[in-house]
Amino acid sequence: HLSIRRQRQMCIRDSNNTLTGQTIAAAENGTYSVVVRDDAQCTVNANINITEIAAPTDAAAGDDQTICEANTALEGNIPSTGTGAWTLISGSGTITNPSSATSAVSGIAIGTSTFAWTISNGGICLSADTVSITRLTAPSNALAGNDQQICGTTVTLAANTPAVGSGNWSVVSGTGTFADASAPNSNVSGLSPGINIFQWTISNGVCPVESDQVSITRFADPSTAEAGTNQTICAESATLAAETPTVGTGLWTVVSGTGTFADATNPQTTVSGLSLGANVFAFTVSNGNCPTSNDQVTIQRDAAPTTAVAGNDQQVCATTA
């Protein structure tokens, strides 16, 4: 736009009047002489310098980011025309080098912070774009709960409920089907005999996950105890004859009477020191915390008979004595 003072008739200047709203089109940069003539044929000459400033490169601040740490690198475009500068629009963050398109930024608070990348040329031609950096809170520490030993095929897990993030159960080894894999206290069924290991993982967006494992040991039901057949003996010792368990371990104990076992864990152990009469022994098969299986056997020890004394030899003549 051109603003040139007008001259009244008689060519007397009037500083209160100006000519505005006129447009001059220039073909190129340079100095142009402009002459303005009014109705009284008074003229005003002026020289105008016209400089065309190239439009800056369109600003591109980069894709929005989601981070877990308090620092990141910005991803603005490098201008081919003009110079760029970063500024903080909202939130928090310290820009290390505002004139660098890929400047580092630190001190980003939890939540969303917005930064502007502005490319300017000549101080009046501008192009700007913004980018949002969302910083998440690290997830809560994972606690999968205490290890457990069970006898059944189902157990209730006992992980912690995360204050930040969400949790999920997974099978590390063994077998198991979760009723609700996202529930800290989910039931898990279909456990294999032996050790089953499960992992509780808490995650929150792009933050490193927190995880912990728990071991569930499932014991099989022990074999049915078979203490063997009752015995009647005369000696003070006997050999027991329980069946060897295929699941679990056996142990002999005295129920009544007396007896000393050569090896109380041996199903076919020898027992000595038997009392006269009935001696009752129990053979118990156990496996972990499963209910035990018990059976009893009676060893009847009879007393040896009194030594027979037939009397002295005799010599007789009769047919009777």
C-alpha cells in the first residue's frame, strides 16, 4: 500500500490529508519513483524501495510423541528457506538448542506439553507447526504373590493391584487357564502336576514393563496305602510287607504294642522288639500337602509254649506204670 500526502489547490501542503489505499504492482525488486497528481495539478514525487522476501519453508514440527522419561529429541524439519526456532507453548520442558530442528528437550512433566517450530524469513514471513509430547507415569512395581503348594488343579492367584498401568497374567512354564488374565486375584485352572510358573506383568503405554513371577506347585494324590497281610508269629521280630507307593512316600508308625523299625520309610522293613500279643502298625503314604492315605497291619506275637518235661525214664514189668 502506498500513502502519499496530497496537495490542495495552489499547491499548499496540508499535513492532515493523505492518499491511501493505492496499490503499486512491481515486476521485480528495486527502487520506483512514484508521482501523485491531484485535481489542482499539484504533484508529489516519492521514491519507494520494493523488496520481495521469499516465503519460508513450510514448518513441520514432527509427529506427536508419547514418552516415559523426562527428556526426548524434537523432530522438526530443516528449512531450505528461512531459519527455525522452537518455543514452549504449554506444559513444561527446557529446549537445549531452540534453533536446532532436532534439539533435545528435558524436564518434561507428566502429562502433555506442546512445542511450536516456527520458520521465519526476513522477520515478517512466518510458518509454524506444533507438536505434542505426552509423558506417561512409569507403571507400578509388580508383585505376583507368594509361591503356593496345592493338591488340586485350581488355585487363586494373589498379585498386587497396580496404582499405575494395567496387569496381565501369562504362563511361563507348566500349564494353566486364567479365568481373567487381567485380574490380580484371578483363578487359574488346569494345573499340571509339578511346578507351574506364572508371570504378572504391569504395563503403561510405552514405559518399560514391570513383572514378577509366582510358582504354584501341584502335588498329585498319593497312592493308596496297603500295609500288607496280618501276621501271627512267635519270634520278637517280623518283616513287614506294605506295597511300595508309586506316588508319594510311605512311613511306618506304631499304633499299639511295641516295635522298632529298621527303616521306617521302607515298605518291607524289619520290625523288632515286638510285644507279646497284638502289635498294630500304620503305613502312611503322603505327597506334599495332599490328604494322606493310611492302612494298618497287626503282627500277633504268641508266647513260646512251656518247655515240656516228660519225667524220668522208668523200667517196669507190668503193662502199665
